[in-house]
Amino acid sequence: MPNPLPRMDARSLRGLAHPLRMRIVELLKLDGPATATRLAARLGESTGTVSWHLRTLAEHGFIEDDPDRGTKRERWWRAVYNPRQLNTSDFRDDPTTSGALAVYEDEALRQQAERMVATYADAQEMGPEWVRARAVSDWSGARLTADQMAELNERVIALVSEYTQAPEQPGAITVVLQYQALPRRSQEPT
């Protein structure tokens, strides 16, 4: 099993846990480098507001200047590939971070749902090879212990990491991979 990802700390969580900042990081990851002006137009926000959030994200290491683009008047930003493990139990009982954790979790789930609907539809327009390649699966009948679920998560993360860190192949495009493993309490009547 590969080394585990470094854990996100409280300062980084607070730096990321804002709906607009999370949308900015998402756009930079999915669509590549952009300026504050371009991001502001896509997000329906002012350039000043987006610039402030970009600087905050850079301060926390989620994005950086793109040195291959821009001029003195135009600053380009790109996402930093710096995977970190967010262990929610590190923050849930801490009053200084529980609010940031709640914002992060709510926004992450909202983004994943929106992304799934949009990208599922995109494949239809991209051609039959992409329709055949797409997948939405549900294995809601699995019965696991907490340790088994943790092991499954580690194995899935390791597999996905192999692909995200591999050299890009000709014809490759950005692919959205989403994975959820959530325990469900029994709904049987008491």
C-alpha cells in the first residue's frame, strides 16, 4: 500500500472552506489556468472579490501563479496538485474548525452533485465512445465493518492516484472521478 496522503490541517481547511473559493479551485482544476477577470465572469462575481479569494487560496497552497502565462497587467492562476487527506474527525469536535468543516462538506457535496449531472450530459454530446466509457454505479448493498470501509477507501484512492499521476496520453481529456463511501444507519422500525 502506498504512503498515505498528508492530512489537511486546520489552517488549510479554513482557507479552503468557502463556497466561492471551492468553486474557483474546481474551475482551475477542471478547465486549467485563468485570470481573476475570466473567473469572475464565469462565476458571476466581481473581479475584486475573486482576486481576494485567489490570493487567499494561494496563501494556503491550493493555487499558484502560472509563470508561463500573463503579463504585468494580467495575472494567471493555476491549481496546485497537492492532494491532502481530509479526516473529518480531526475537526468535528473543535469549535474553531467545526464551522469550516460544515461549509466544506456542504459545498463539496453540492459541487459533486452538480458536476455529476453536467458531466453525464456532456458525454452524450462528445460521441458514442465517451457514452460507452462513462459510468455511474451504485453498490448500496455492501455490508462492511468500519475497518473494511477504510481499507476499501484506501485502495480506491491508491488506484485513482495511479491514473492522476501518470503521464498524459494522446487524446486524453479531463475526466471527473467521484467516489463516495458512506455508512448508512438501518432504517428499520424500532
